[in-house]
Amino acid sequence: MIVGDLLELDDLHIGVAWATPELLGRQVTGVTSTDLQDPARYLQRGELVLTGLVWWRPEDASAAVRFATSLRSARVAALLAGEGTHGAVPAELVTACRTHGIPLLSVPAGTSFRAVTDRVYLRLWGDLQARTQGAAAVPETVRRDLVGLLHAGADATEVLARAVTRLGLPDCSLTTAGGRPLGSSAPDTARPPDTARPPTASGAAGKGGPAAIPVGPRGDSPFDGWQLHPHAEPDAAEVTLLHGLAELLAPLAVRARATAAAQRQTAVRAVELIEQGGGPGLPDALAACGLPEGRPLTPVTARISGGSATWAAAALAEALHGTGAPFVAAPDGRGGATGLAAAPAAAVTAALRAARPQLQARLGARQELCAGVGPAAPTEASALRAALVQAGYALESRVGGPVGCSGELDSLGALLRGIPAEVTAAFHGRLLAPLAAHDRGNSVSLLGTLAAFLDHDCSWSRTAGALHVHVNTVHYRVRRIEELTGRSLARLSDRLDLRAALLCTPAGTR
């Protein structure tokens, strides 16, 4: 495919803002969407770049030059600029693209970027299938039948059912590497495949049943790529056919991967604006992410210990698919990921908790996936930022386990768990160090007495019963506690401080 082929797609109404015949002849290798000011690190040579121009500000005269320079350094094939945000392609961008020799095409407001992306990958797919040799394992008549189905927009279930029937294969399922089902030839009867087992190049069976067959390229992330799972152990001939079927499906996996990468890039800008407290570009940034206007959004944070931010974003996206609502997930620049979902917080929490075991199974023994869910908030910068902070605190406090929810943060103990351990240890020491020093040199534990007294609502008699001592002994010990700490257990504020200090006891000293 070449850049000029886009102009032949009449239903997309793509026009030329600036180009030369030679530049329109550039080969295209893929397509990605971005609204970052400097997207070079996310781009590959020969790609088409789609931008909604959310980054463009008329008062910033150098913005177009910086953007075009970034594209030139990545050696992209062409730039497609959407007219929906500003009504037209800015003249400054046309000049910058002419200076750097980047063909610039315009995408009218009525044409969705998804439609452009789909058409490009269908064309690239056709070119690939015309050249591929691996698909020769599938008879030509069947190959044409399956390719026709895919070109017509058939879902994976229909394609797999046709392939199983035409090729005499065992029933099989298609999933993401993270275990999310994409389709099955026997959706009502198939047992769930063991997606925690890595696929093999040969498709050889092993313990636990037939091995998965990779579909499309496998990246660095354990959540990259698709897998084809036969439900019964195939023979040698069927393995060959299954690999041929996987190669026919590979362009779909490549397209899905590129779309996910583009969505992550677009989401980065929206998350940055929220964390910065908003700005005039936030509504456009959220719209560019495909999030519905005026609908509350639930923020999510995620992290994988020992894993990268890209891994966390991919895992978060896999889990958020379970909400059935529009969402985005992006690396947050701090080693984790941030997501926004147009679904209630309870639904988001449930989806993450349901997906986590399968996702965790893809990670190493010392890697742990954790997430925090904030409350749903209106699409205003201040409200979203406050909800995002709560999501981060739910992640740190681990209230509710590896997937925490701010709505479940309903106790002092849960609240304190989100504070850094260094801070809580210092607070514990400041208030309770005199009691700890006393206990090290005495058989009587004043820390134990304090805990029992507070646990029994400062009741002298019930505390005495719990400690198996006389009430007068409790009175004496409480006076000693007050002398050493400088706090009065008759005052509610002091009791709360001491209770918080006890809850902040370092883990190794409990």
C-alpha cells in the first residue's frame, strides 16, 4: 500500500493538504493515532500518523514545527490531520510539513479515525495475504472463503466456526494473551482454554492439554499478542492447518495491537491534563480518547511490581474490557498506569477483580499486579483529579486486597495503610517510643495495656478482665501510660492519636 491509495477511498473523503506525487508513492507499513506534541518514540518508520490536532494551539507558533520535526525523525510515511477540532488543517502545519517533506492529508470531521485505521489495515492485510507463504497450508478455496468473511467484518466466532467446518479441525478458541476471549467455534460447550500456559511455535501438546498457537507478533509484554487454543489435541496435519489459520488471523492481531498502542498514546495527554488540574484542552483530549461526553468517568491506577508501565497499561486495558463500557488506559510516567472508564466504580472494581487471577498467572513469581479504583466523577478537571488521587490511595492502602476501591475505605486502619511506611513508623515512634522503652526493661507491657484499654472502649472493668488483673492495676498502668506519653486517655483527641499510633506499628515489630 502507498500513501496515495488513501485518496481512492471515496467513502472516507480524505483530501490532500500538501503533497507531491513522489511523496504520495511512499510505502505504508501501518497506522497509529496520537495527539502528543512529540510522539517520535511511539512511531515506526513508514507509518501513517493520525492526529486530531488536540495538541495544536494557535498562540504557540512553534507547535507545528516541533510536531513535524518529531514525525520526520521517526521517518513516517504521511500525516493525516483531522478537521473536527479546529475546522480546518492549520496553515502553520501545512508549512511545517512542506518544510520537512511530510505528505499531509486532511480527514473531514465526519470521518472517524477508526474507519481510517480499519481500511488501512484491510488494505495492508490484502497485500500481506497476496505474498504470504505460511497460509499455503490452508487450501486456496478455504483461504478465500475465510478472508472474505474477515473483509466483510465477520466476528472471530463466525470465522472460527467456518474454519473448523471447512478444514475438519477440532473446535478452537481465540483469546488475547491476557486470557480475554475473542471468539470460539463452540461458544456454548467449549471449556475455557488454559491461557496461563505460554503458546509454542510448534503447537505441541504438553501437560494440561493442547498448547496454544501464537497469532501475530509477540512483544515484550506478557499481555501482547493473541492465541489460538484447540480444545482437543490436534494431530500433525491439524497442527499445520491451525498454524495456517493463525497466519490468516495475524493481521487482525497486528491491527488490534496498533489500535491499543494508539489509544494509549492518546490517553497520555488526557491523563496529564487531569493530573495538572485541567486546561482548555481536556474536553478535546477526552473526546479524542473516545470517551462519551457528559458521562461520569471512574479513574483507575495500576502497577506491576517488577514490571514496566507499559505492562501495567496493557494489563489494565485487558481488565477494563470486562466493564463493557468505553475506557482508556495509559502509562503514567511513574512506572504504573492510569485508566478512565465510563462505568460505575462498583462495575470497574468487579471487572478488575474478576480479571486479575488470569492476568496474574501471566506474571513471574516475584511480580504482582495491583490496582486501585476511585469514585466515578463528572468530566471536570478538579473532580477527576480528586477521584484519581483517591484511586492512587486505594492502590497504596490495598483496602480490599490487590484490587482496592476507595469506596471501601471506611476505617482508620484502612486509611493509614495508604500512608508510606516510613511516615507511619515515624509517627508510631514519636508517640509510643517511651512505652516501647519501658516494655523492653519490664515484664509488664504498657503497649499491651494501652491496646486492651482502647479495644474495650476505655472500660476499666472489661480491660481488667481481658488482662486478668485487678481494676486498680489497670488504673495504675493507665496513669503510667499518660505520664510517659504526655497524653490523657480521658480526652477523645488523645485517645484517637494513640489508637492511630498503635495501628501504625511497623510490621516487623508486631
